[in-house]
Amino acid sequence: METRPLGDSGLTVTPLGLGLAALGRPAYITLGHAEDLARRYDVAAMERHAHAVLDAAWSAGVRYFDAARSYGRAEDFLGSWLRARGIAPNACTVGSKWGYIYTGGWRVDAEVHEVKDHTLLTLRRQFAESWERLDGYLDLYQIHSATEDSGVLDRAEVLDELARLKAGGHVRAIGLTLSGPDSARTLERASAIERDGQPLFDTVQATWNLLEPSLGPLLAHVRALGMGVLVKEALANGRLTPRSTAPDFAANRAVLEREAARLGCTIDQLALAAVLEQPWADCVLSGAATVEQLRSNVGALQVRLDAAARAALATLAEPPARYWATRAALRWQ
Ligand SMILES: NC(=O)c1ccc[n+]([C@@H]2O[C@H](COP(=O)([O-])OP(=O)(O)OC[C@H]3O[C@@H](n4cnc5c(N)ncnc54)[C@H](OP(=O)(O)O)[C@@H]3O)[C@@H](O)[C@H]2O)c1
């Protein structure tokens, strides 16, 4: 897989990266998470499972890995894998996030799986925790889900601390991730924030997929200004995969199946190929939860859309408010 710059951040990425949201904890919001893990939730089994998916990603050439403090033990599993395989820190790029506290207690039926906290105290504590687990590997530190209501962009002390982490050489780049229908407003504000005469945020991680492509023009704009762009939820948390069997999705599913059959690929490959071809997308995250899914996702790099496919797939876009309401209702499982 080729490597390429992540905007002007100074970091490099591969077109496909691997996110560990589904690999670090028993519960997640994707459709078939329990089956992916074969309902085996003991820590050692989950670590072996995560390492197997990381091995498959590495063999396929993936060189960007994305974790977060709130993904259970994702940072621990990623750190133990990097060290066990003897991977040199400069052989890949590692990003993590702070701002959600994991409260799932390693349970699928937890009442609350994560709690947002964008205060300076939590940034300091979580950065120390991330640093300990990813010692020597952590390149990019991101605000996890910088929504308008979290108020994080109004906290000068938090922004100053992020700037200090970069200036002090603790991480090489600072980013933010977005979520929800207010993402455009947050990104516009974030891209104007400066410290020491330079933009504070080197990268943005945002949702863009066939159901919710509304942020595309703004992502193209910030990319042109030099921000690195990582795409998450490219498969709409599994809704754009063969697992998506909800009756109210049947018409969309028929479009996806028809175009996938015509181009000789699977649904997930088709949906990922639509993201990979966006010129502003530096790195598209695979959220593969199994080795098989990872291998299938990697196959998207060989898929080329044509005009007929683009026209058919454009009909899948939903009003953002509806997309985010459905997203918010996804069950942890
Ligand atoms: N706010 C944030 O910062 C934020 C939020 C979300 C995600 N992220 C990052 O983005 C990454 C990817 O996001 P995501 O995992 O939510 O979304 P995604 O990539 O849209 O969906 C991944 C899910 O799709 C399903 N899938 C993938 N390939 C498949 C295949 N071939 N066949 C059947 N099912 C398949 C699997 O779910 P099932 O098998 O369970 O159905 C898998 O867990 C995360 O790991 C994380 O690093 C960041």
C-alpha cells in the first residue's frame, strides 16, 4: 500500500488505516459485534483477537492505527502488539484520542459505556495514560468527539495544553474528531484556531459515507488549507455491509447489491471505494472486527467506480438529521 502525507501534519498514512473501536472492548455499536467476537470476552482472548486483526492489517500494508482512551483496552492491545512484533516507531503512524472516559466495566450490558469529559484535568490524566501504553509510538493526539455542546473549543486552557504537547515534542500532531449534525460548524471554528501563529489542529477525523456525505465540501476545503483528513464510519457503523438486513434498508441494499455485482465486488468494498476515491481523504479507517472483514475491506483498494455507480450510489444519501438520529439509536452489543 502506498504511503502519503496526512495533509501538512508531517505524518504519513496509508489510504486505508485500521481503527480499534471494535477490537478493544466487549461492547460496540456495530450490527454484529457479538458474533465478530464469538461472544468471547475474556481479556486474553480479546487481545489475541485484536492482534490477529492487526497482523492481517500489517500484512496487507496498513500503516495507520487509530485508538482512543475510551476503546476499553485498545491502546494496551495496540501497544503490546507493536512491541511484540518489534515494529519500529517510525515504521507506522499511531493516533489516539482523549475526552471520553471508558465506563463499560468490560460488560456488554453496561448502563453507560463512555462518558464525555473535555476538561483540562482529563486531558492531562488521559494523555499520561495514552503515553504509558503507546510509549514511543504515539504520533497524533485528538480530541474525541469535539461537539458544540462539549464546549471544548471554548476552553483556552485545553487548547493551550494541546499546543504545549506538540511544542514540547510529546506528540507530532494534534487533531480533533467530529460527530453529529453540527460537525460543519465545529470544523469551521476549529480550523480557525491558532497558537503561536500556526493552526492548532493538524488533522480532522470525520464521518463521510454514502448515507451521510454532507461534510464533503468542507473537508475538501480544510484539506486544501493543509489539514490532514481521516475518515471514520465509512461503512456507517456496519449499515453499509452484508450484515445490514433491516427491512427499511431493503431498497438501499438492492442498489448496493446491484452495483457491487456489476463491478464484481462486495457491498463493503463498494462503499469503501466510494470514500477512497474522494481526493481530500488522506486515510479511510477500516473498522474491521475480524480478519475476514479486514481482508474484504482491503479489497476495496482494487475497486474502481464508474459514472453509473456514482449516480446510483448518490441516491443513498440521507438528510443528516435522520442519519445522526439513526446513529444515536444504534444499540451497544
Ligand atoms: N468519534 C470518533 O472519533 C469515532 C467514532 C467512530 C469511529 N471512529 C474510528 O473509526 C473507526 C471505524 O469506525 P466504525 O468501526 O464505527 O465504523 P465502520 O467502519 O463504518 O464499520 C465497521 C463495521 O462494519 C462491519 N463490517 C466491516 N466489514 C464487513 C464485512 N466485510 N462484512 C460484514 N460486516 C462488515 C463490522 O461490524 P459488525 O460485524 O459488528 O456488523 C465492522 O465493525 C473506528 O475503529 C475508530 O477508530 C472514531
